[in-house]
Amino acid sequence: MKCIVCHSQSIESREINEEIHNGNDIIYVKLNIPVCSSCGERYYDRKTIKHLEEIQKSVTFDSSHLSEIGKVLVYKE
């Protein structure tokens, strides 16, 4: 497979954290997908996109599938 951005041949499967935004919250979902080693372009198949969409639809603040690992804060001057 050749990268559509940088045309490199170095695309390999990697574990990444995909972000799903839910209001002010950010949820990280671990995925194993092809990523270009040169430029970082990610390649998602239909099954992965559908999986992410299902997670986004099912997430609530009461979800037992989520655990808090920190907070994202904004610095105000």
C-alpha cells in the first residue's frame, strides 16, 4: 500500500488512541490500524468507522465502559 499523502511505502499497523469528543469530554478509544510511518496518515476501514460511530452513539456519563484517567483543562489569563 502506498500513502496517499506522502507516497511512502512504509505503512504499518499500529496501536493508536482515537479521540471521540462528547461535549467537553474527550474519550480515547484504542485502535489497531494502518498508519504511515513517514507522515502519520491514518487509514480506517468501514468496520472501524462503524465501530467508532457505535461507540459515539452509546456513550453516556453513566457508561460502565469508561474510566476517568485525567482531566483536560484550559488555562485562562
